[in-house]
Amino acid sequence: MENQERVFFVQKNKKGEFETESIWCSIIGENQFKIDNIPFIANRIALDDIILAEFDENENAYYFDDFVSISGNTTIRLFFYETNYIEDTRRILSKYGCETEVLLQKKIVAVNVPKQVDYSVIKHYLDNGEFKNKWIYEESCLAHNIDTAIDFG
């Protein structure tokens, strides 16, 4: 992919182990990149964020260093109990204006909620699906304001 580079993001997971995710980014300047994929593992990163990355000569790879600017987008990860809900969920989220990527072998859908999308509608949908035991979800990069509490009980 011309004018793109994989940037590696390293972080500790909940078990205290290190995980690495490589994300395709557009090269926009010296050591500056724009996030082109929705992250499956990396936290606090969203589609279209602008980042700095440091080149590691020993590994011949770029590693995340810092933010230049944030996009205002929110990244959500859905962890499905069964794969039969995945495509319908992606279709519905697309109708709400969200982009998704799927990692089918792990039953994970990464969701980008653009900054102009009303997050309260998305949150209601996510909470409802979680309440119905279709998935659990995490807000891995929450840039939207949340002012609505919804009770499904």
C-alpha cells in the first residue's frame, strides 16, 4: 500500500501481559501518521487520529509514540457470544452512520462512531444488545459525551 505504513501499538492487557497490534496508517509527514483502520486491541486510539510514531531500526518498524491531534471519533469493541448476530449488527450500525471491521475467528467487531453521530442512539443500541446477551462491549476510545442513562430492567 503506497503512502501507508503499519504502526505498532504495544500495551498491557487486563492480565498484565503485553499485546501488540499493528494498524495501517497514512503517512502525512515525518514520523506523523493518520489512523486508517479501526483498532481491535489498542486503547485510546480512533479512526482518523493523527499520531507520532518512532522508527525502531532494530525491528525495522514504527511504534506509537504520542498524539498530534484526536479525531473526535469513538472506538467501540463488541465481543459476540455467537457469530449469527454479527452481520445484522454491522448492518444496523452502518445505518446509524458507523463503520465496522470484523475479526470473525475471535467474534469481535470494532466500531468507529464518527464525531457527528449521536452517541446516545448508539449507546442505547449497544446497551440493549448487551442486556439481551448478544454481546458485551467496551468503549476503548470514548470521545463522545455521555449524558443519557438507560435502564433496561
